[in-house]
Amino acid sequence: MGRIGGWTPAEQLGDDLVPEKKRKRSPKKPPPALGWREWVGLPDQGVDWLKAKVDTGARTSSLHAPGLHTFEVENREWVRFSIYPWQRSTADAVQVEARVLDRRLVRSSSGITERRPVVILPLQFGSTVVDVEFTLTRRDQMGFRMLLGRQALRGRFLVDTGRSYLLGQPPRTERQANRAPDSVAGSGTGSKTGSKAREHPEAVPDPEPGQTPTNG
């Protein structure tokens, strides 16, 4: 078969020369969004609900750790501390033991610099569980027991600073316990005594020279 009207039939060009239709790529699903405050959980410690502040201005995350005590296991530093699930109460406290991965200089929002131990704890955001690095400190004067910084959020979540609780909220009884003082909080519905935190297999790199993370 020859040329027809100035063009050559596709059969004579070969299959590899026949242009194919461009495949449409499915749009990439955006990451889930968080508000400036969210309810999260610590599944390994049996804490179903804990209110956290999402702070994109902080590099690292921090956790209120009263009763912090260090000890050694097989020549490695470990810490033991308590977690108070409710903001204004010490009820339903959970004791945690975790291996120290690093100690880092952190400057608080008040301008005070301290060297804090760093641990990794699995944190639940809705149906997603992520291993998060936390520096341990006392947050008695802060409005939230937990602060989530950029390292925990990068590549995983978007943040809508004008909204709250996009992942949902606990039942009303849990929210009432969070607002209640020590005398009435602690109905036992919010948390249970937890086991040891999981040991993370990878070492945490040291901070870059001359860099002091800012954290609350």
C-alpha cells in the first residue's frame, strides 16, 4: 500500500511510531488538615484523648513531663515520667518509660534555653498513627500539655490556623473532664496505665551547628 493523499498509512509506520493518547494523571490527594488545636492520642500509653496545640512556629514538639527521672538500661539512658491527659488536672496520670535518643538545646517561648531529653512516642491523629519526636519539659504554665511543631507535621498535614478540632472531638464527658479541676476530674474514662514507649530503631541526628530550635 502506498501513500494516500500525501500521508502514509499507520500500518507501514510500525506500531512504535503510532502516537498514543496522553494518559491523564489522577490528581494527588492533598494531606489532611489540622486546626491550630487538636485532640490526639497516645495509643501505646492507653491515652485516647489529649489536647495539643499545633504550632508551625516551633521546630520540635514538646510534652509536659512531670516527675522526670533518668536511669540506665544496658548502658543507655532512659527516662521515666508521667503524662497528665487533662489540662487542669493530675487525674488519670499515666507513667511512661522511654529511651532517650538525644539531648537538645531548646529555647522556650519565654526566652529560656534548656537542654531537654528527646524521646519518640507514637501519636494518633484521627485514624493515622505517626512516630513523633518530643522534647520533655515542664509545661505547668502553658495552656496545653502538648505542643506539635513542624517536624511532626511536615509532609503529613496542612494547618488551618483559623479552625480547631478538624480531626473530631471526644465525647462530652471527656471534654468535661479536661476542664474540671482535680477534685472532680478523673472519672477513669479518658486513659489507662500505659506500657513502655516503643524504642525507635534509628538514631536522631544532632541539631545543626549554631542552631537552637525554638519551642514552647
